[in-house]
Amino acid sequence: MTRISVKFLSTAALFSLMACGGSNADAGAVESASAGQSARQGEVRSISAADKKKGAEAHPQLLQEFGGSYDGPQTAYVVRIGQDIAVQSGLGDARSDFTVTLLNSPVNNAFAIPGGYVYLTRQLMALMNDEAEMAGVLGHEVGHVAAEHGRKRQKAARRNSILGALGQIGAAVLLGDSALGKLGQEVFGTGSQLLTLKYSRKQEHEADDLGIAYLASAGYAPQALSTMLESLAAQSAIDARAAGRDARGVPTWASTHPNPVQRVSRAAKNASKLGISGGKRNRDAFLRNVDGILYGDDPKQGVIEGNDFLHPDLKLKFTVPNGFSMQNGTRAVTIRGSAGQGQFSTGPYNGNMTTYIASAFKAVSGKGQAIEYGDIQRTTVNGLPVSYAIGRVKSRNGQVDVTVFAYEFSKNSAFHFATLAPAGKGAVFSPMYDSVKRLTSAEAAAIKPRKIDVVTVRRGDTIDSLSRKMAYTSYQKDRFLVLNRMRSNESLRAGQKVKLVIY
């Protein structure tokens, strides 16, 4: 979370454009078979002026939402490969028709929007193990656009209550389809985990098939998409365990109606049907390029360490309760759990906390709505002046408490939590509210970024010995295995290249 004045995006516009989603709502029927068929055949179709305009308008917002373009030597490599695979779709007649961006985001994500705009996060790139996997992921996303899935999703977006990051886990319990769906859309859909309405089962399968076809036509091993999906599902399980959640949950990028295990096997089976035994993977070239890339949170936006969020520039820290997870974004830190949801963010502050809290409630309620809240209470937490208020609203599944808990860090700087919990159960967040404190200069200076380090295996190295070098205090071996797409019973050989996460 960077120190900015929060100005919430028009999430409806983003929802209608972006690619893979994470909500549990069905996006509706797939587009016509003819659209997918023409995409498979590679028929060149010009990108319309309307789509170019739409993409150009959304592009700056997406850059801001996902941490901006990554400033590193990997960028040119991703642009080249992304343009190479995108032209296989027949959406344009030149590589220059596509704008490919490597995003400075710690979220495993990739997407494409109309107008030839293709995106990959540095975090997802780091999880890959060869160039073919990267091309497969980008090809899958371009496949959604080539088959015009977004047009159907845009129509569905007008029908359904679309929730952002906050609503992905708890909306069915807390919000349902009531007016509070607007609340989730307006406020809690703006973190770095900003996702969109989910594609249908058939749409995801079609995008997988198109991605596989693009891989083959570009000369890559068509099995690469299935191996990437497998790695992503495994990484998601580790992230869930580390956050104290159910490790059976589905990963964000692969979060679709098809069962993730079934989806991996289906992609592998369909790739084998092409009868291509080889195909390039370009592992060495990929590892040379991914070496040194930032991994995890960028300290400039704050970092998540277990249940702790720490921001070295703002010199603040807070801790979420066990069972809750965090997602760090450029605008806010999103907190999610089965017992409630919330965000930690900031806003304009001129020393008047009453006005600040009123603005926070207004932002939560969304346009044309209001949340009635009680008297503002005042206290201190770890030496910080605190003001808070609670409102209660009705939802289809019962009443919900909405709390704004704000901290004054200086006469012109304030931060706050905005949380949702079932009525009378907002105390689940009390330990989090009480955990906010200032970091000392020494504590702030000790926060270091992680990065990928590609190393050559030496004689005597083992999975266990290299795993101990991973810059984590938990699940070191599991993280090493997933990062390198390896099994625990495999043996390393001298001269082999593997990835580590180091400080």
C-alpha cells in the first residue's frame, strides 16, 4: 500500500474488461462457436478502433492498480514473448498491435483486455520454469479475448452483483445479493487482487484449448500450459496453509468452475492429442531472464510477513488474527476471512477526524447510498490517537456491522480499517485494531525485499540443503519444490539450474 490519497476506481469499467476472475458467479453462456473456431484457425482479424480506445482508457488504471510496470531487465523479454504468442491468435496482423506489460505486482495473475493489451505479473513469472509456460499463460488470456468471452461477461456484469476482492470469500455469507453488493464493488474491489467476474466452465476450457493451439503454432511444447497450472495450484495450497486457511482452495488465476486437478489433466490430454512430442521450452533462456526479479511484496508498498503487515516508509505495522489472509495493493491492504472482511487504507486528512470518518463511511456505502453509524468513540492504541464508529446495515443473510477504525499518525496523516462482520461479531477484529503501531527506524531499515536467485547445483547439494536457503521461516522445502516444479523424491544433479528466493 503506497501512501496516496485513496480515489476509488470505477470498478464496473474494470470488471467488464479484465480477464480471469475469482468470484463464484457464473459468467453465463459462452460466446458463439464461430468466434472460437476463427480464433483457432488463426484468421487475422483487425483490432477494432472501439476496442483500441477501450483498452487505452483502461490501461493507465490497470497500471496504477497493479503496481505499475515492472522496472527491470525482464520487461523486454516478456514483451517479446508476449507479442510473439499474441499474434498466433489472429487478433492483429503485427506484433506491434499488442501492448504487453510486466506488472510490479506480488499477485499471481495474468490477463488481457480488448485493444491488444496483455499483462503478466512478476510474481507469476517467477513461478514459471520455462519460456513455454509463460507463453502458454499469456496465450490462455489472449484466447479469452480472441473468443470474445468478455462481451458475454460484460452483459452478465449488468445483471449480477459483482464483488471485488473483499467479496470473493465472504460475500455469500455477509452480503448476498442485497444493496450491500454495491458496497463490496465500490470499495473492496480496488486492491492489487482486483479480479473480475468469472468465466464459465466452457469459456475457461476454450481459452485453455486456444492457449495450447497458440503454443503449438509458435513452436512451443503444447504441454506447457498444463504444467504451469499444476505449479500454480500447488503454490496456492502453500499460500493457504501459511495463512491458516484451507489448503484445498483454488488458486486465483486458475480459479474457475473446472476442478483444478481436472483442468490440469484435461489440458495435458488435449495437448497430447496434437501429436507433438517435442516443441521448445527454452528453459535456460527463461532462467537467465528471470534471475534477480523481485519476489513477493515490494517494500515501497509495504510487505506481508505471515500475519504481519509492515511498511518501512510509513513506519507502521499491524497484525491480522489467525485464519485471516492479507493481499497488499497499491491502494489498500485487503483482509479476508470466513468471520469477516476488511481493508486498511488512507485518505485525505486535515486534522479533523470526524470528517475523516464520515468520508470513510461514504466511500464504503458507495454512490447514492449512506450508512448510518453511531457516535464516534475515541481512545489510544500504542500511543496513537484513535477514533472509531460502527454502523449496522441489513443484508439478505442478516444484519452486518460496518466499522471504521482510524488512527492519527500526524496532523496531516491518518490511516483506517474499514471492516465488515456479522452483527454483534465485529470483535473478531479487535486484536487487529489493537496491533497497529509505529515502527522504529531500525525496524523499518531491517525490512528487505526478496528476489529470485538462479543458482547452479553443486556436487553434494540436495533438495533439503538448498531449501534451507529459502528466505522463509516456514514451508521452505515445499516452497522450493513448487518454485522449481519438482517432486520431493527427485535427485539433483551437478550443473542443474534451480531457483531460490533470497533476500
